[in-house]
Amino acid sequence: MPKTSYRRMALIVGLAIVFSDVAFAQTSLSLEEVLQKNLQASGGRERIDRIQNLAFKIGSSRYITAADGRMKVLTGKDPVIVEAILVGRDSVQKNSLKGLEELTGNQKASYQTLATLYAGVFTLDKFAKELQFQGEKSLGLEKFYLVSAKVGSLTVDFFLRADDFLLKRMVFHGVTPDGDKYEVNYDFGPFEQVEGCLVPLSWFSSQVGTRGNLSDLTEVKVNVPLGNDFFAKPDLNAGTVAAAPGALRGTILDFNSLPNGLIILTNWTKRDADEAGLKTNDRLVLTVEGIESELVFYATANDLPPQAALAQGARLLAPSPRGGETYLIQFLASDTSQIVPKLKILGPIEITKKK
């Protein structure tokens, strides 16, 4: 192509970008107008006001958010609940097998931000009193309206697409307890129709210095029946534990039978093992519905023998390899045909120290 053609093309592209920026600037809107268009784009006031609660699943966690901004997050394989988080305007509580704790700082602010976003069905409607308009911004070739809010310890930026006013990106800004930079980005996928409103069925979240995660929403429902006290208590459903010297009784939270092995997730934590006085290399007898099997106990992941040794018919009780709160029973290269039929979710399980 002749040089003059290249120059002519570059001039056309440059003028297109300039005129695009001018047009964008000329159509500048007020904060109120941006929020109204964002609400209308997602379904409109009437449809969103009909949604009293929004529920969906991400992985093994179920999120239920009321229109007033309260949220409950339940984690576990139904009907098991091993973690429950209650989000309110003034507090965020987390209950797990480790006990009840009050979340603070960036964790608290993050959950409260998400609860407010879900309560508004992924619009900024519920943030209206806390928002500040930062003007028009560009990310690459896309144009956005940038709106910010201060939520607890975090500053939150919302990027609304200039063409359709739907939420494209959300960014949390803050500092860690050690004074380091804290930044988490949410990039939302395409919005799709749910009960007449548009919601994103996936997003990618990433924190500075860590790997990102893709979240896919499933089982999206609105106005699910809830008891009057649903948002009052972070109750678990993980069975009970009884510890005595050399013995533990508990509950099966999950199990997975493999062609050449078996994994059983228990509700026993290290605190329970310590209370029973169990030590690494203790020989244990596992009892499930009258079927007995011998196990070796490992108190921590660092106590486990090399992988080659574990592959030779090992039967063990050890911490979850993914850093979970509870212990796993593993049968490797072992015949488990007798025990598998006896297993059931929330069924009883028992171990005693072999004498």
C-alpha cells in the first residue's frame, strides 16, 4: 500500500477517535441520570422492586440476599452446611466448625459491598446515597462512567459501560493490616435475563499478587420462600462431635468412592483430635455402621509420609490437603466394597485408638 494510503488511513482512525471522545464528552450526564439509566438498563424500577430476595450458587456456596441488603452465605454440599456468613449493615459474622467470629476490616467491607450490589440486582440502586461521580473514563477502546463509594475500610470503584450503562468492572481499594496495597478487581461477564432483569452469570475476580478466580452463577432464583428468622442466625448443619481420651465420634460430611480408593470427609477438627489426645502415627480403628477398618493418624500435613508410601495401600486420617478445617479419611489402593454401602451424608462415624 502506498505511504499516502497509510497516512490517509491513520488520519481517518485518529479523527474517529477524536470525534468519539468529543461525542462522549458532549453527552456527559449527571450522577442521577447515570444511576437512572443503570437501573433502567437492568430492568427498571418496577421489576427490580418486585424482587424481595435474590438467590444463586457459586461452587458449593449458596448466596441469599434480601432487598434491604442483608445477606446469608451458606457453604457445603446440601444438606450439609459447614460455614455460614451473615452480612448486616453494622456487622458481618462467620460461623464455621472453628466457631463463631466477627469479620472486620477489608473482609467486612467486601461482604457488605457485595450484599448491597446483589440487593440492587447488580445495579447501583442501593448505593445511591453513598456514591460520588468521578466522570467519564476509558479502558482501552471502551468508554465508561466511573462512580465510587466509600464502604467501611474500602473505596469501591464502579465502571458502567457508556453504551448500555451495565456494570462492567468493580474495584476494591484499601490497605492490608500490614500497610500493603489491597486491590481486588471484579470483571463481569455478559448480562442475561433472569425474571425480567439483567444479571451477569459469571465474573472474574483477581487480587493484586494472587491468581484470579472465575465465578459461575447457577440456580439463580428470585423471591425464594424464607423463614422470618432466616437472616437472624448463622446456623450450621454439620452434625455433632464427641471427644474422649483415645476416641472420637462424629459425622460424615461427604464421601467419594473411587475405582481404587475412598475419601470420607469428617467433621473432626484439630481441636477435636487434640481433645482426644491423638498423636501422629497412632493406630486407630474406624467404625461405620458396624464395619471396622484400621487407620493411621497424621496430625498435620507435614507429618504425612512421602507420596510413594501413601500409594501402597495406605489407610489414614489426616488434614484436608486443600487447607480445609476438617480431617479426611483416605483409603488408597484398598478394597472398600464393604464400607461404601454403609456411608451416607450426615451419617455417624467413630474412631478409637488401637491398644
